[in-house]
Amino acid sequence: MEKEGQVVWVVVSLVVATALMLPLLHRLRLSSRRGLRLPPGSMGLFFFGESLSLKCQRMNFYTSREKRYGKVFKTHLFGHPSIVITSPDAAQFVLLEQPARFKQRGLPIIEKLVGDLFFGYQTQRKHARLRKFMHGPLLPETLENSISDIEALATSMLHSWELKTINILEEAKHYALKVAMEYVVGAAPHYEKEELTKACEHLIRGVSSIPVNIPGTHYHKALKDSKKKACALLENIVSWRQLEKRPHGDILGILMDTQDEDGCKLTPNEIHDNVLTLLYLGHDTAAAALTWAVKYLTDNPKLLEDVTAEHETIRQKKTSQDETLMWSDIKDQMPLSIRVIKETLRIANIVEFCYREVVEDVEYKGYLFPKGWRILVAHSAVHSNSEYYTNPGEFNSSRFKIAPKPYTYTPFGNGAHVCLGRELANLELLIFLHHFTLNYRWESIGDTDGSEYAPIHVPKGGFPIAVRRRKSRSMTDGKGS
Ligand code: HEM
């Protein structure tokens, strides 16, 4: 009996030792392959890797390791051996030059909750084909026709803020989701669209929760209830459209009609995952950008007055108070506001990095990027580096009077997967700034410092403000003061 116990003990010890040694052996084998070496760096604690260090240190995580190991270093994050890139050249190599060898991935929680069948995560061929079609509704020439719709959403939200204390981030999420909904889902029965908006809000709340799948948690609710509900509502909308039998130019219409070379259409699950991921990508990011822009304007009163003056000049040229903005107003008459948004996106680093999976072994400047490893192209580290930006921690919109050095400014990513919604994001932010700065003034409430990653980078607490109407020479929404 005692002998049997010893045998069991030896076997268990061997299994544990092998489990501990395997990753090490694997790394040694990889390092010697083709005479290449892995980038320098630390894999952190066994199993946990360095995820906790990234969570606690954030920008310091990149700067401290960059100092120690250089701009390409290895680590272990989100359960995967990974390589972090903080160099514009290496970022260009991964995102622009070799997209077929680096597959786009979402963070595990996003893929799990919102959907892993999103077109960005598919083969290069499938991605390129779908991207070409889906770009249509988000091109400037299409967006131009919906300025008045976005204005209506912005002004109606602003009216509801008057003399109230509001949480900018929460409000901006409703606004950005409504805007994204118009482009992604477009025509749909009122009830289904309203309910889908609510289900998406719940689902997306799950993305910023702790991923513990037990009853009662946000994550569990999002996974079990909200995702199911959102998919059922989408199915109702698809059936309604099939009965309607008329073409729809929005993204859902494109997803329903598109066929591959063999004439196969997308499956219902593919349609669901694409719609939900687009709604997620399209609204959390834009809402965070809007919130940061308000925060930076609050912190810089002189800049706020200059931005307001820019919008007053546009208003003064209008013949009536109700006249909507034109594409030319937005494109040509808002240079300062455009620079404010650029600087907001640089300094706030809403999307911290682009995430990739290495599809096959890749060599980069004598380093091996092994198949299966993950790559974090940390453009946030580039945006915060004094090599590329003087006083990078200072909000200075004037820096964009001169174009940044190539590949050093990529808040929307770069290459094959560069953000499809960047024109829309800029449009909804500029329209908001126009009406907000012209007609309102506000005070921030409570502690306005600090930020969190949810996983988008947002001001801590969502930046609550007390809003009042501004007495101005021109009122843009016909109500006057
Ligand atoms: C300020 C707001 C936004 C920021 C900072 C932002 C940022 C980004 C970034 C960094 C990427 C590249 C991801 C990668 O390469 O892995 C991306 C991709 C994408 N974004 Fe945005 N985004 C914003 C708004 C939007 C909006 C409003 C939409 C649309 C409704 C949108 C739709 C997309 C889509 C579909 C992709 C994937 C493109 C592809 O894989 O081909 N984004 N975005």
C-alpha cells in the first residue's frame, strides 16, 4: 500500500514537472529554430504571466520594459505568450506589410461575449471581401447625407442635459450607440430596434466586467441573457426584412446579401457576431473619445473659448438658426476642433493596442515571432514617447499643425484592419462639439482625475458634469436663450 502511494507520488511529480518544463523546452526549441532568437523580455509568473503587471502599471509597463529590452519584447499576457511592439517600424511590419501572417484577434472577453465570427478575425481573403462591401455605408460620401440625422441625435441629447448633472460617459454611450445603430442596423421595426439597443448596452456592460461565469454576475447575465436576446431580436429584424423584400444599404443589409465565390451566404451566427461586434467597436470607442474631449476642454478654458469661437464663425454664416451643418463646414471650417480631436485620441489612447495572432513563424530583424504567439502593437506607447512627441503628457492640439512622423500616429490602427468607422467617429464628435461648445457651459463634479481600462481607456467615474445653457450670440437649435 505504502509502495503504491510512492508510485502515485512519483507519477504526479513527473506530470507536474513535465507541465512546468514543457513551455521552457518549447521556447528553447523555438529559439534555436533557423538560428533566430526570441525577443528579450520576461514571461512573468508561471500561468499568470505579466497580465497583472500590465493591469497595474499600464503605460509604465511599456516604458519600463522598453528601457530594459528595447522596442520589441516578449512577455505573457491574457493567457498567451506574446510579443509587445512599441516601435513604429515594427508596427508597420506587422500591420501594413505582412497582414496575412498576423491574424487580427479580439481580447478573449470580447470574442467570447460579443462574438468570434467577426469578419476581422477571419482569413485575409474573407476579411478583405467583406470589408470592401461593409465600407460603403461608412464612406464620407455616404456619411455626408446623414449629417442632419446625427445633429438631431446630438441636439436632442443636449436638451435633456440642461440644468442637470450627468455622467458624460454614460450619456455618450447612448448617443454613440444610437449613431452606430443607424449605420449598422438601419431600417428595422421600432420595438426590435429599441430592445436591441437595450440588449447591446447590457451585453457591452459585460465586456467591462470581471469574467466570472457564475449566476448573478454581470458577465454571466451578458453571456446567458443579453447575447441570446440580442441575437433573437436580430433574427426578427432579418425575418422582417426578408418579408419586406426591398434592398437595404446599411451594414445588416450588406451582411444579409453578401455571397462568397461559391454563392454561400453568411450564417445567422456570422451575421449576429458581425453586427454585435460592429456595434461594440462603434460605440464604446466614440463614447470614450467624446468624454475625454470634454475633459480636456474643461481642463483648458482658453482652448474651449477658441473652439467656441470657431463654431460661432460657422454659425454666423448661416441664414437661419435651424440650418444644419454642411459637409464643407465640417471638413474645412473646423481645423482647431479637428486638431483637438486628434490630440484627444493621441493622449487618451482609447484603444491601447492592436492585437494579433502569429499565423506562421515569422522573422523580424533576427527575432523569431513564433506561430501561435500573440502580438500587441502598442501604439499607445508610441503616442506617449518623447522621441516622437515633445512633452507627450501635455495636451497640446497645436502639435498637429505639423504632420506627425510616419507611423507615429495611429489611434485608428493601420493597414488592412485600419478602423472602418474613423470618418463616422470624427463626424459624430465634431457635430457634438459644435452644439455643445456653442450652447452650453458646464462644471465637473467630484474627483476628475484618474482613468480605467474597461477595456477601452476611459476617465474614472465617467466624468460627471453639471450642465447649464450658455448665453451666446447664436443659438443653433432654434430654442435661443
Ligand atoms: C474614436 C473612435 C474610434 C477609435 C479610437 C477606433 C479605433 C480602432 C482601431 C485602433 C482599430 C484597429 C484594430 C486592429 O487593427 O486590431 C479599429 C478597427 C475597427 N473599427 Fe474603430 N475606432 C473608433 C470608432 C469606430 C466606429 C464609430 C466604428 C463603426 C461603427 C468602428 C468600426 C471599426 C471596425 C469595423 C474595425 C475593424 C476593421 C477591420 O478589421 O477591417 N470604429 N478601430
